[in-house]
Amino acid sequence: MNKKQKKALNSIIISIILLTAISIFLHFVNIPIQLEFVLYMAPYLIIGYDILKKAVKGIFNRQVFDENFLMAVATVGAIVLGEFREGVAVMLFYQIGELFQSVAVGKSRKSISALMDIRPDYANILVDGEIEQIDPDDVEIGTEIIVNPGEKVPIDGIIVSGSTTLNTSALTGESLPRSAVSGDEIISGCINMTGAITVRTTKPFGESTVSKILDLVENSSMKKSRSENFITKFAKYYTPAVCYAALALAFLPPLILLITGNSPQWSVWVIRALTFLVISCPCALVISIPLSFFGGIGCASSNGILVKGSNYLESLSETKYIMFDKTGTLTKGVFEVVDIFPEYGFTKDKLLELAAYAENASSHPISLSLKRAYGKKLDIEKISDVKEIAGHGISAVVEGKTVCAGNIKLMKKLGLNDVACDKIGTIVYVAIDNVYAGCIVIADVVKDTSRAAIDALRTNGVKQTVMLTGDNKQTAEKIASDIGIDIVKSELLPADKVEEVEKIINMKSEKEKLAFVGDGINDAPVLSRADVGIAMGGLGSDAAIEAADIVLMDDDPAKIALAMKISVRTLSIVKQNIVFALLVKFICLALGAVGIANMWIAIFADVGVMIIAVINATRALRI
Amino acid sequence: MKKTYKVEVDCANCAAKMEEAVKKTEGVKDAALSFMTLKLKVEFEEGADIEAVMQNALKNCKKVEDDCEIFL
């Protein structure tokens, strides 16, 4: 509790004690009403002084219809009508409710911030052989900083010495630690787990990943959702409307009764009007919606999904069409050996080994994937006479045998016809001493979670999934059918992608949203054209973080479905709160108008509803 | 020109009113206040005297909600 809350708590306790004492006292002793009034004034002023003050100030500032005014009028009204105890009690319970709200909001604010707590407090630098802790903001580019086990990496940089494992879960939601050695890039926000490392910074703190993410998440609640704007607008008309209704309730029925020759019963109607005022307070509505969204965004970011605004979370829940970029989004975007077909007399391992040896000197992506697939260290001594045959491949002598590895043209050149393989992907043919030995298929591979991600999206209510790619038709269709994509558009130029997105935008109804998922590098125009742009952020890719509305920190397509689930849940909580609060309010208003609801029900309708709504909103934090 | 300020305000409805008041202040192009993070982001008109604009904005806020603070 902060100072203000403690002060409020004190005055609440004092006035409860006073109120009880006075009530008990009056139960046994009969005193004139003037004296009774004076006695009740003590707890009333203690608890209601600042509300009264604010109400008066509000009137001077022409802000008549705020809740302070409502409470002041309601309680003063009750006291004027001789209901001293009711008046004090209403004020007291209002203040208890306010305190409750303040504590609840503070708490959820804290627990959400804790989820996103990746801000490093200091950086260690070496000054004259001694480690000194300084503010990360003061570290210049190129400074060497030391990160000990258990500490957060404060600034982006390159490891100059030491090796360690890093916990990136605060950034990516990925719990598997990754290892890092000297020469590796390291991004801020990771937690160093095992060994001390020295890092040379490559960015100032303000431009480091951690600052960018914090900035993004903190600003996310600035972009308000439609539900939030709706409620704010609603409250703007609602409060004065209720005040006029209360005024009408206080005066019209008695006047009508008077005209028709009955007793006007002023006090009955004024009390009803006051009850009406207490019920009407709009705060439960206004608070619970941004709180739910904030919880949803917090929940998402703890799972490695950065959402740039409440509005995007809202749109995501209404997404019916999702378009994907292929390379780097649904596939890994790196080439891997997917199949090996040795001829009779050769084993798969031997074929791969010889191909890897032959390609040893080359840094072509294909060669790299061969070497990666082989996995063992290559003994350079075994290789000699490496010749690169431009546009064809490589020939080299390995362990005394001439190994030729390359495309089909190379085989033809060697006089080896009819060896063509019809697999999809890039094919490396291998000949040993002019005898065809087999082929190795290299292709971009689908991410492990892509298939499950598409299925999950469908169960989350997505109507259509589309894959857009610049790749050839054959490859694109194979991948699409592997992972269950509905529609494939292949051989597209970047501009064509925008056109495809436009087509769907024009076709779909306003309420159905379109999301585009890309790797953020060449998809910027499409990302911004779609209702929701989702980028595979990679660890700290600036382009992606800038262009997209939602960033998946660990490139996992399954996170799209998770993000949708979070958004749907958040929105359902928002809707529950809106419906619940409005329903209770309107029922109580109706009951208050006809005299069934008394002050106590009125207080529940105000404070109780608010507290329930706040508690409900905090559910958005967990999935 | 955009700047972010820390604010203090107790209720969500009051925060909405403060935002409205800042938006209406002369020299302010747009403003957004998040009750959850208690931060106010102000976009100023070109060539506006930021200091003076924010003083006025604070004054306007005090009018709609006495119990609030913008940390300038």
C-alpha cells in the first residue's frame, strides 16, 4: 500500500469505530436530533471530507457530474432527510470500495509488470582492474562489460571471452537454454546462467533489444481498443444522463402526485433518486476493460508474444483469414539434407561423407548444409586436387578416389545419363571415379510446429489459411499439402503479395479480420496492409519489430494460435465485464427507481460490481 | 515531437477525462494516457513550446480532476 492508501485505510478504520460507537450509544440513550446530527458529523467528515472538497471544486471547475459529486449529493441528501447513519455508511462504503479498487489495480499492475520485468538495473565494467556497477544508460558503444552468472545481459553486444548458457525465456517464452560462446552475438534481456562472460557492446542501452521491447510493451496500452473507446464514450453520456434521470425521479413523481391530489411523499422519492445516483457510478466499466487488455498483453508477452496495442489484441480475436509467407515463417528458411539415395554398393553415410569432403572448401549454402548434415570434423589432409567446375559443381580427390558432386549437368558431362532424380528440392548428384554413386536431396524444411499451428488456428475459428510465396509452384504446393494450408499462391513478387492481401480484404466482411504472418524482412508493406501484421521477430530483428503489430519472439508458428487463444480469452473477459456491469447496474437502477433497492444494494451495485469486474479482469493474465 | 510523462491518478474514469483535457490543450496534436502504466504520451504541434503547453495541460487536467499529477 502506498501513502495515500494507508491514509485512506486509517480514516476508514477511525470512522468505522466512531460509527459503531455512536450507533451503540444511541441505541441506549435518547438525545435530541440536533445533537445526534452533530455526533454523526464526526465520522462523516473524517471519511468524506476530501470527497466533499472535490465535489465543490468540481462545481467551480464546471465538472458537475463526476462521481465525487454523485457521492456528495447522495450522502448530503440522506443526511438532510434525517438518515444520518445511512449517509455516513454510504460514504464509508464508497471509500472502502475506492481503497479496494486502488489496491486491486495496484496489485495487478505490479503482477503484470513483474511478468515483463526484463529491465536490467546495472552493467558491470572494469575500471582499473576493479568491477564497478554503473547505469546501463551510461555505457558507451564498444565498452567491454562483464556479465556474471545469474545476471541479466544489460546491453546488446558480442561475446569477447567466456562461454555460457543463456536463459532467453523472458524474451521468447522458450524455456530451453541456449549456449553462447566467444564471438557470438548476445542480446540484452537474456539471463546469464552458467559462466562469466565479457561482452563488447554494439549498441547504446536505449537501442538495445531490452529497451525496445520494454518501450513497446509499455506503450501498448496507449493504443486503445474499440471496446475501451466505446466505454469511455459511453461513460461521457451515461453519467449526466443518470443525473438528469435522478433529478426527474426526485421531482416528477411527487409533482404528479401533488397535481392528482395525493400526498407528494417527497422524502421517499428523494431517497430513491439518491440511491439511483449511487448505483450509477461508471467506474467498474471504465476500469475493467483496459485492465483486462493489459492482463492479456502481459500474458502474451510472458509467452514471447509482443502485442503492440490493445486494438491489435482485439482484432486478432476476430481474425478469420490468415495469410502466411512461406520461407522463414512456415519453413525454417535454411537448407537441410532431407533425403539420400545411394546407388547399390554405397551406404547413405558414405555418400554423405564423400560429398561433404568434396564440398569442404566451398562456402555455398548447399555445401554448408552437406557439411552440417555430415556433422563430423573433416580431415583436410584426405582432400587434394579440388576443382570448382563453374555452373556444374566440384571435383576433388578424397582418399585417392575422384569424387564429383554437383548438378545433373555435371553428371552429363561425365557421361552419366539417365540418373535424374525427380524429388522436390535441390539435388546434389555424386559420382565416384566416374561411377554414379547416388544423390542427396537438399530442401528447405517445414518447421516442426507448422502443421499443428495450422490445425490449432482452424479450431480457433480461422476460416481460411493462405500461403504466399515467391517459390515455384511444385515446392509450394508440396509444403502446403504437408501442413494443411487451404490456398497456395506461388511464384509471387513482393508487389503481388500486397495485391493478394487486397483481394481478400475487399472480399471479406468488415467484421472479419485478416492477419498476415511474415518474417518481417521483405514483408513490411504486407504487414502494414493487413488488419493484424504478425512478424516472426527472431531474436531482436529490428525490421520486424518496427513493421508488425504483433511480434513472435521465437519464430514459432504455434505461437500464432496461442496469441489467438489469449486474445479470444481476453475479449471474452472484456465482454463478460461489460455485460455483467451494465446488467447489474440497469437492474439495480430499475429496482432503485421503484423503491425495491435500498442504499445497501446501491453500494453493492457500485463497489461490488467494480471489485468483481477487477478480479475477473486479472484472469486475463493467465492462459 | 513526442514525449512521455509519468502521471498519477486514482480512477480509470478520471484518467479518461485527463486524456481528453490534455488533447484539448493548445499545442497538443494528440495524447494518450494509459491508466495501467500511468503514462501519458503527448504528441506536440510543430514548433510548440513544450514547457508551456505541458503547464497548460496540467492546469486543464486539474480542472477536470483535482486529484491528479503529471510529473513534468
